[in-house]
Amino acid sequence: MRSDTIAAIATAFSEAGIGIIRVSGEDAFGIVDRIFLGKKDFPAFFRWKEEGSPEGKEFQKTYILERAKTYTLHYGYIYDGEKIIDEVLISVMRAPGSYTAENVAEINCHGGILILQKIMELVVKNGARVAEPGEFTKRAFLNGRMDLSEAEAVMDLIQSKNEFALEASVNQLKGSVSSIIKELRSRIIYEIAFIESALDDPENYDTDGYGERLSSVLYEIDEKAEELIRHADDGRILKEGIQTVIIGKPNAGKSSFLNELLGEEKAIVTDIAGTTRDALEENIRLGGISLHMIDTAGIRKTEDTVEKIGVEKARKYAKEADLIVYIVDSSVDLDESDEEILEILKDKHFIVLLNKSDLDMAVTENQIKEKLKDFSDYEVIRISALQHEGIEEFEETVRRMFFGGKVSFNNEVIITSMRHKEALLEARESFCMVRRSIEDGMSEDFYSIDLMNAYAALGRIIGEEVGDDLVNEIFEKFCMGK
Ligand SMILES: Nc1nc2c(ncn2[C@@H]2O[C@H](COP(=O)(O)OP(=O)(O)OP(=O)(O)O)[C@@H](O)[C@H]2O)c(=O)[nH]1
Ligand SMILES: [Mg+2]
């Protein structure tokens, strides 16, 4: 166990009903005891304060937290010299049964910022160090209370921007990613151990047809890894919001639509074609989903230098988008600018909004669908940004497109971190190499090098290094060396 004791204000820095200071480390109880008066002591303390002791001695008190049982709650006061600071409840959680797996004392005090800071100062004055951000969770990891992916989930949980992201983090925290990764790793290590043992003791291990057997095991493992990667993008969408880019020709009503979603006049709207020149980014929440929305310059051929740059920007954003909202001014005929936009839509998820439904219709739904006959993954909705029509249908459509009608992510395992995704990709590459070695009829020791790589790559997800555990596994499973 680490020897120094850390402390931090664990609750929000705002006026709240209660505030909590968390103290963790070997000396957590000792430190808090020094500034705490328990039930037994405070009548005597108040008498001593009023009357003083006859010999003028310091106030004598009992130190109850040091001896307190784990998972107990203690009522009393925090004091500084003769001064009472606050009335508090202290929870005692002894190592290893605490969040950090160390001794943890939590001071539940009244929520004022000044009180919290004052008590924090006292805790530090009595021997604790101010914790670094995330240090409690880091200790939980270092002390083996959680693995790396679980620790990351705690961070995600705190930063969750919406309820789906929250669900995903809770799932990861519960260890769903870890348990899959662990399972994959244990299957890999089994094969490595088999190969090592067979090389060492060829008489007792039969390697006939082993290549085929290994191939089919790898096939299954690889499929699982692929599935996790497939969900990685969903995970990012959940965390960061759906990258949504609004495109259309000038004057279609793109900025009006953004303003409509925002509920305020953020973007400049005029009847002059080419009003928006630079991209404007806003975060929007639609029924629990975050959209990162970008309004762009209307797409058309132009000789204006500034507008040209704006149009290029619009194309670039569209290329990187998760979702494109293509706004069509349905009161004017389609033209060559719309043709250009169709090119941009290739291979993208998109929603076509036939805007200005309050005006006479020049573009019908069928007309646009005819234009889009080579596309599959899209929806067409009639709206009027001016009259607030069709907005709800847009919301529902976004939900449907991303969540298959209802949120089904909750019970699935989602990899939310790029680090995980990269590790998974690396593991898959190694599987591919092993397969190639098998096909090329290479000897078994070639397989184990790539299997080790895959094992190590997956291990990085849960923060484990190869090393001792590999050696132990080999001995445990196969009693090599006899
Ligand atoms: N009648 C009607 N007018 C609309 C509607 N939506 C937008 N407009 C008008 O169309 C004009 C252009 O709107 P903008 O939102 O600036 O269009 P834009 O697509 O952002 O245009 P650029 O920034 O120039 O590319 C404005 O005069 C809006 O008031 C609608 O649903 N109905
Ligand atoms: Mg605009």
C-alpha cells in the first residue's frame, strides 16, 4: 500500500446540502481523528471551553476513528483548536473494502464552499496531501481493485454528456468489457501454453491437426474482437455526440433550421444567398441524444474567394460527418448545385429535409426520391423551419437511424475509447499473421510469437502486462518441468 494519505473535496463546488471530503491512505483515520470530536467527547469539550480545566490543561479526548469498525458512521464535530467548524458525519471504510482499497474516511459536512475549504485545509495541515485529479481511481487500479478499463469507465461516467453515454459507462464499469477481454485472453494463453508445452515435451503432446484446431479457435476470437470494434464508433457517438453537418444550396434554410433546433437566433439568417460563409458549430440535445451540429456555407459554384473557402469547408465537414442533413428549398427547382450535393452524399447516412413546406411546392418527395434512387440509407421529411413544422419528425428519425427505433445499446458492450480500439485492431492483425503462418505450413513456434502479441495488445485494454502471469499460467495449466 502507498504510504502517503491523500484528500480531496469529493462533491461539486457549489452551494449544496452536503459536501464530502474524502481522505484515503494508511493514516486516513489518524488524520481525521485529530480534528474530530465524537459523541463521547463533545459535552466535556464544551464544558472545558466554558470553564477551562482547573489545571489549565489541554482538552483530553478519545480518538475513536482509529479504533472504529469498518462501514460505520460517526456523528460529531470538526474543530480547530477551540473553535467548532462544522457538525459532521464521518464514514469509516477500512482497507481493502473501500473504493481505493485503502483506509478511507469520508467527512460529510454542510455544503458551503467555505466550510469545505476550511476542513480541507485542516486535513492537509494534519498530514494529508491534496489528491491529484483522478488519484483515488488511480489508486483503486494500482491496488488491484479495478482494472484499467473499469477505471476509465469511472472517468467516462463522470464526463457523460447524455443518458446513453451514462449507460455505456456504467456497463463498462460493471466490467463487461473486461470480462470479454479476459475471456479472449485466456483462450489465447491456453493456446500459447499448449504450443510451448508441445515444443518442450513432444512425446506427451500431439500436434497433429493442431493448425486447423487453432484456426477455428482464432476465427471465434477474431469475430468477438471485430464485434467490439464495430461498436467502438457507436461508443464514440454516444460520448461525443453525433457529428451532424447541415448542407444544401444557398438560401435553402440551413441556418434557419439550426436556429430552430437551438431555440435561438445563433446563426445569421437573411434572404441573400450566400449568407453563411464560415462553419458554425453547436451542441444540441435531442431527446437524450447529443448532436454536434455544424451549419455550413451554401454549396454552389462561386468566384467569391471567401465564399469559395466556405464551400470547401462544407465539403470537408460533410466528408467526416456521422450524419448529413441535406436541406432542399422545396419552393424552387432542383439545379446543378443539388447535383453536386448528391455526389457528397455518397456512402453517407443522411436525412433530406424538404424545407419551406409553407410555400408553393416546386420539388416533390417523389422527385427527390427519383434523384436518390441509387442511395439506400436515407430518409425524406417535409419541414418548415419558419413555421416550426416537421422538427419532431426529424428528431424521431435521428433516433431511429442511430438507435434502431429504441435504445438498444444499454446491454451491449461498447468500447468507448480509442485506446481500446487500437489495441483490438492490433490483436486482429496478429490473428491474421497466425492464420497466414498456419496456411504456409510454418512450425508451431511461429504461431506463438503472434499469439503473444495479440495477448499483450488485449492486455493493454485492461492494463495488464505480459510477464509473470504468462509464466504462471503455463506452469499451472501444464505442469511443465515435472
Ligand atoms: N417561407 C419560408 N422561408 C424560409 C424557411 N426557412 C428559411 N426561410 C427563409 O429563407 C431565407 C434563407 O434562410 P437561411 O436560413 O439564411 O438559409 P441558408 O441555407 O442558411 O442560406 P446560406 O447561409 O446563404 O447558405 C431566409 O429569408 C429565411 O427566412 C421556411 O421554412 N419557409
Ligand atoms: Mg446560412
